Amino acid sequence: MSTFKVGDKVTTDRFDATHGVVVYGPFASATFNASAMLVELADGPRSGEYVTVPVYKAKPYATTYAPGTEVMRAGERVSIVAGPFVNDFGTAFYVLRLPTGANITAVVDVLRPADPKPARTYTYDGVTYDLDAKYRDRVGDVYEFTGKYINGLPTVTMYSDVDNTDTLDDTVRDYGPLTRV
């Protein structure tokens, strides 16, 4: 049996919720003839309401991640490929893609949310451009950054051509201003 305390996140199936936070307990409950705790529901149609949950029906809440989400595992940034799945012991696990391209499995307990990557930006003529965004020129053509540089200037393309040699300064001068799409 798990031991819970105030502040713990727990799973629950009460009122179509998936989880909540213990706000009081555990305490002896005459209603359930067992130990129970007061839980504030964190989701579902009755989010924010308080319910009594028998301790034996609750489990520690584990964060779930969608495929494509980046998480940290052993200090390394990895991507969720699939999951969550539950093994024979009732433990959730995921398929992860390592930076090397290899796939492995890992239980949810060893995963942590990854900090967002810092934005890649470049400032030209007093305007800061997000190198992960797309921009429209004055006649409506849409440009994206190729990830390459020529003489320190980022290159752009309209046709997803990563080998394009048009630089940001030429594009702004000839077709600007550029506005983020």
C-alpha cells in the first residue's frame, strides 16, 4: 500500500477525473471502512472540487507525455516515440529516441520534463528574426531559414531548398519588410 501525504499527486477515477492533489489525510474513514484522503480534482468535469478517495484505490500520479515531446533521461534530451504502455507490474513506460537515433524503452519514473530550447534568433538592421519561424515578404512570398550561413548571415529559401544562397540581408533589402507568418 502506498503512503500519501498532503501535496502528493494521485490518480483517481472519481467523477471521470484522472488525477488530483491530496489536500488532507490520510484519515480513518467510516464511509469506506478504510483509510481515505481528501483530494482536489485537477481535471475532468468536476475540476477544482474536493472528493474523498480511499487510499487503496489511489496510485501515485505519473506525468504522461505525447509522442514527439522532448524529455530528459539521465541528463540527456530524448524524444518520446510512443507510449505510455503499462508493463506486467503496472508501471508506465515509453519508447524513446536517443540523440544517436536508437530507440529504447524507459519507465516514466526516470523521465523529467525538458526545459524548452532557447529560441534561435538573428538580429539584422535592428529587427530580431526567429530562425525557426517563417516570414512573408511585401508581395506575399513566404520564406524560411535554411539553417546555413554565408559570411555569418543566415540563408533563406522560398522553396525548401536548403542549398539556397539567398541571405537574410539581400532578401530584406530586395523584398522587405518581412513579417512573421
